[in-house]
Amino acid sequence: MTSFPSTSSSPIPCPALFLEPRPRDFGQRFFGQRGFGGLLEDFHRPKSDGTTRWIPQYNLQNFWRRRIPPLAFGLIEPLIPPRMKNADDFHRLPGHFPYRTNEFELYNRNLLATRYFDYNNDEDTVGILKIWTVNERSKRRLLETFSVEISSDGIPIHDSLQSVSELKLKMLPPVKNEQRPPKTKEQLLELRTSIWSPRSFTRLFLRSPTLLQMIQLAEEDDSEEEESSTEIIGKHIPIFHSAVKSFSESHLLEGTLAVVDYGGRVWIHDYASETPDQPVKLAANDQEIYQFATFCDHPKMIAIAGSYHFETVDMRSSNTSRACTELWRSPLFETRRRDEALYIQSVPPVSSAIRHVARVPETANNYLVMTDRALHLIDDRFPGKTVLSVEHPFSTGTHKMIVSENMKDPVDGGNVISIFCLDQLQVLNSSISMTKLYSHPSGVWSSVDAFHSMGEPENFNQVVRRGKYADPEVLSEPTRAMALVEHRNWKSSLLLRQTDDGAIWWQKFSNEAASEQEIVEEERKSLERIIEKRNIDPDSWKREEFRPVYSDGMVETAKETPADLRHVIHVGSPSIDRRVISKFYHRAANLQRQAARFNITQHPNHLDVLPLDDVNSVLSKITLDTWQAFETLTNENRKVCGFRGSHSCEGSEYDEANLAQTYSALLSLAILGDDLKRVDRKAILKTVKESQRDNGCFWSQGVGSESDMRFVFCAVAICKILDGEKEDIIDWERLSSFLKKSLNIDGGIGQAPGDESHGGSTFCAVASLALANRLWTEEVLSRRDIDRLIRWAIQKQHVGFHGRAHKPDDSCYAFWIGATLKILNAYHLISKPHLREFLMISQHMHIGGFCKYPEPGGYSDILHTYFSIAALSLLGEPALNPVHPSLNVSMRAADHIARIRFK
């Protein structure tokens, strides 16, 4: 059943099984995307001329046509160089997590903490910034402390940077049972400063997978001019002796923590009390498994979230009673996207999981809830309602979220809050993304713009170009931690980030409106500071010499065994011409492929050795039983149904059906508008079923023929076209195993297990899962696998797309990889102008059509012309029919296939 809105000029299919509403188009911040959405009339502040003042709920920056601060002011500048450069001190690939990293270790993972001390004087330096960091290269067990002075314009003074102290962390939980051996030291997951730290000392929270501790570090007096040092007042103060999932500190009650353990229970902890190691369990719903907690504006109210719901709890309730009020629940159809292939699901889609919750600063009723799909603004005065939703491109919902303090807008008098998100898997071109929300004086909320990238330190290489083969100025290390430094007396804020090599970078955000000329001038000054900083000690910023050292057993598991050794036997004779050997080798190979079709029931007891000049006598050596078996098999093959490639083999024993030609022929009939009634549907589906191998793949043309990921896609597509999905044609248990084994460590998918990742085979695998409605069920590819797959696909774009690493861009991969990203809802992450430019210059200027790639002397061909046009259709080129990315056919033909009904 399909419903069409009566007001639409063209019918838009909508799956009506669950009556899913079509989402509204609120537009985005980029050029070419339309709409503001949710225009509301502002009754509180009418214009001076009496006309209506409108407030858009989305895209406020585009509606007002001005940049709303805070704005990035300058480049990303270096502050602290990399440390721990010895390869022996680092036990994994640089820039990558260990391959056995658990998913729970990535959420709320942040190893950078800061605290600002104000000098309260009129000099150029207004304060000092303390930085605590745990370097990834130190196995996350070395706590380093740095200090740097901040100038009056909010810029760190590099000459004042100094290393204060180093402390080895021992995250060793106490042994609860003396008979059990002590646990090994754990690596740190989160480092956070307490908001209640007095000026005399700083409290640092340390969270590992099974422990939450605190360290108290004394701060020196401002009047002392001696060398800075840090005295440890309290070391490894236990807070919670269990696996801690997340924790939150109260902004109203000093020393009060809300801790969520991995059992899903919430504990209220007062670390300033006389019994700091005795937390109190919160009287919430015992049937729920909670994930996050944050404190409300009332000192005795706390907001907690499960995987799909958000509620408030009164801490004053006794253990026998429960006072929970559900505020919000994740929408049922939020996981569906507009550009997702339309198909009717047998079960409702799973709701988006909640990844982060936070209280909006300086408000009494507003909260932020981050899900896998969007960022939601909640108001506890309107339970069950969403005030505002801003979609984001992170399938993981980001791993770390920081909400800034309110910033006053000097132009319109509203308040702006910034949300910074860190994704550890770096799906986008930057790990850190940002969006802003605007609170109008009338109480209405608006989104300023969409989530957008904040860049990476390596973007400096695009500014300073030193030649194609020169070493880059800045190393391409991913961002692993971030911290936001704010102060009410400042006119700016600082975003600090730590890359994987331990280097710390800073980026300035101005709280005042700035013109384009001022922004360009600040970037010029920033560039001069970067060059000056790196020229002082260029050796400190060089990449270390990496040697692959692993600590988790990968070397042992990948080591060759004696059975894996290959023995090479050299055969040669000076009396034999090499060209003759090559000729007979190819003839023997052809005979071997033909013999593979024979169903030999009995093997001879010995092998006959034939001379090279009498290879044709192989046929005379075939026994009578073998010929009879071949004749029987040939008769059976004549019953196999499908489409062949041409008539060149007509009348031959090898005139067989081919899965690829069958798929192409069925699509051609659908394009011509045929109803497929004259197609022997049952026989074709039977052929597909019998073509599946034991390893899950499919033979292309009978036993012994080609077998790889291409024919997996053909088989699944044939079942989709002929409506054979519910007839158990494909053994998905075996096929799923084949697909999982073909997934490589870089995120891409090869033609078969062990093969190199390839753009064409990746498309075939992803499109097969999408056509079979198994892409998002996580039975084959997990969310983490999809994230790595998206990252691999995006990295294949230079100007156009290339199918394999270190290969030139090829016009056909504009569809293979572009359609893959389209299916994975990540097509918006590519650079569309560059891809279109590459396709346009790939045209042949004289004979027309598209070439493989633009080169002198190249000629266009039909294959690359078709896929280039299909890629332009994915880009939204005018006058081109839209393409169904999974089926590789126009949407018009795909709709025709969907309307065909077989008896």
C-alpha cells in the first residue's frame, strides 16, 4: 500500500505499513540546500514600522544573513609538541585504536582537562591556564601537567609555556577477596577537573573501565616567582569501586556526584562527607538500565536517561517509593532518513539510542539529548515534546559532547550556546564538529546552523604548500581529546585539542561579531605565529620512527605456521623456448577450466605425464566413465534457466546461463516496461539457489566458473527483481559468513576473503545487504563496521574517486563508491564540486562520452559513460533521472519493478 499526498505535483512513495510521516525539510547551512522551517511570529518584539517580526526555528544564521558568534577566529595553532616518540613505548599503530578496543571504551573518552586562574591585574597577561593531559603514547598511564599564560586578547603566550610535573597513574582497584589475585593496572578513559575546586588546590577525576578515583593537586601562590611545582595533597582517593559507565557533578551541591555503573544503576555519592566510599543508590525504576545522569536546577532533582528514554527523579524519595517522571522518549522512526531506499520492513525500525545528556547552562528547564540521529532540545515543562532537533552525520552519536556557557548576542539580545562534539572514529573530514542554539528574548529557541566541521591541525598543510613530494608541515594525527576554556571577562574562548601523538593545539573563538576583513587579518597573524612556533624547534614536531610493536597478541595470531609455508619449485631447461612454454601454458590453463566443469566421479590411480608438444592428447586420456559423467551433467545444465551473454556459443555444451547476464537482462526488460510474465521465474530462482557455494558465494556460470562478490550482488538483485526474497533462495547464514570474512582491517570489502579492499566489491556487498534489508540490522555489519566503511570510502576521493589505494581517480568509481555512500546515508560528506569537476573534464571533447580518466590520448567508452552519467544523477545534475543506488537502475525502472506482482 502506498499513499500519495494530494498537494504534491509528483507522487512521493511513503511506506504506509507503519504510517511513517515524511520528515520536514529544514534545510542546512550549505549553499544549494533550501528552507528555513518553523517560522514563528514574535509577538513580544514587533518591528518599529508595525510589521511582523519572524523567528525561524532552523537556520537562523541564514535567515538573518549574518554570522552569529562565537566564530572561529584564526587557524588551529600548536601549543605543546608531541611526546613519547620512542616506538618501544607505543604498542599499537599510530593513529589507530587497538583492534580489540571495546565500544564502551570510546564513549566519554577524553584525556584532556584544563583550569583557568585569573590574575586580576591590568597587565598584558590576564591569567594562567593549567593543562592536565594523559598522552596516548604513554599507554595512558602518565599524567602530565603544563601551564601557560594567557594574554588580554585570549591568546596563549608560547614563551611562558612550561612543564610543571609528571605523575605515573596506578589505576588498580582494591582486591575485594584476598584469595583472588590482584587485577592488572587499567588504562585511563576520562580525565576531568572538578567545578568545585578551590583556588588552593585542584581536584582531578580519573575514570578507568572499573574504577573512579580522584587526585588533589596543590596550586602555588600567585605571588611566588619560583619555578612552578605541584604538590600532591591526596593521591588515588577512591570514589567508586565498580565499573563506572558515566558520572556527573552537581553544580548546586559541592561534593555531590551522580554515578551510573555498568549494571544500569544510579548512585548518589558525596565525596566530601565523612564516609566517601559509601554511595547511596538512587530510588529509580529497578527494571530500567540507565546510561547517563545529569543534575537539574533543583538541588534534589536529578535527570537520568536510559537507552531510549529520559526522565527526572526526586532524590528525596525513599527506597520503597519511586518518584520518576518521564520527560522524553526517542522517536520510533528517527533512524529512517529521507534518502534511504524505500522498502516495507517486516518489523518497526529500532529507535535511536541516547548517547549523551546535558543540562543547558543558566536555564531552569532545558536539557540536551544526543542520539544516534540528532541533537534534541527538551523542556521539562512539556513532557513528551521536542522543542528543537538538529540532525547530525554521526552514526555513533559522537563519543564526547561539551556544552558551552551562555554567550550574549550583542546585536539581537539573545543567548547563544555552542555544542562541540568529538567523534573518535573520525568519520568526517574532522573529528570535532560544532553547532549552536539561540535563545531569543521571547523564549523561543532556534538552531543557528547545522553541525559543521572545525577542521584539523593538518589543514595547515593546505595553507603552506611546499611541493608535491615534500614532507608535510603538520602530521595527520587524529584528534583524541578536547577541552573548552571559557571566562566571563574574556571576549573569546579557547578550544584545546590533543592529537594521537600527544601534541596539543588551540583554536580561538571570538564572542564578538567580526567582518571578513578582520577574519582574514586574524588568520594571517595566526599563520605567522604558527611558522614562528615551528621554526623555534622543528625537530620536536617530526614524526617518530615507527616500528610495528603490538601488545595484544596480534603478532602471534598472524604468525605463519609450518603448514602455511609455500615451497617454490624451479623448473627450467635451456633447450626449450620460453615462448613455446607460454603458449602451451595458456592452452593447458584453458583445458583446466573446461575440465573443471566435468563431474568426475572416479579419479585415476595415477597421473599420466604428457609431453609439451602433445597437449591435445589430454582429451584422449579421459576415461569412458568421465565422458558419461560429463554427458549427464550437460543434460542437467540444459535445464538450468537464465540469460546468456550472446549467441556465440549457441549449440555448444558451454552455452549456459550467467548470473551477471541474467541480472542485466532482467533490468533491461524492466527499463523497457516489460511485466516479466514470460520469464521462467521459478527456474531462474532455482538456478540462483543451486549456484550458491559452500562458502556462501555464488558461481557465475556453473561449478568451476568465476566466483566473487560481483555474483553475490547479482544473485541478491535477481531475487529482489523476481520477488524471491521470502522463498529461502539464498542461504544467508553462509552468505553472511562470506561477507564478514571479506571485510578488511582498513574498513573496505574485497572480492573474497583475503582480497584487497575494492570500490566495486564494496558496493556489491553493501548494495546486497541493502536490497535484502539486512544492512542496518547489525547481523552482518555492526555500527562500528559501517563507520569504518564510510571512512574508508570517503578517503578514496582525491578529486574524483579511485577504487583502491594508490590508484588514480577513475570515473566509474564515482558511481561505485558514490552509490555506496548514498546507501550508507553518508553521501553528503563528499566534496561534490570536486567530483563534478573531475567528471566534466573526463569527457572526450571530440567524440563525446566519458573516458576512464582525463589523459591525453584517452578515448571514451560505454561503461565509463554510463557510470559517469549515473554519478552525475547521484549529484543531482539537472535533466537526469534519479538513480536507485542499490539496484543500479533509474528510480522509474525501480518503481516499475516494485509494482510487478507475480502469481
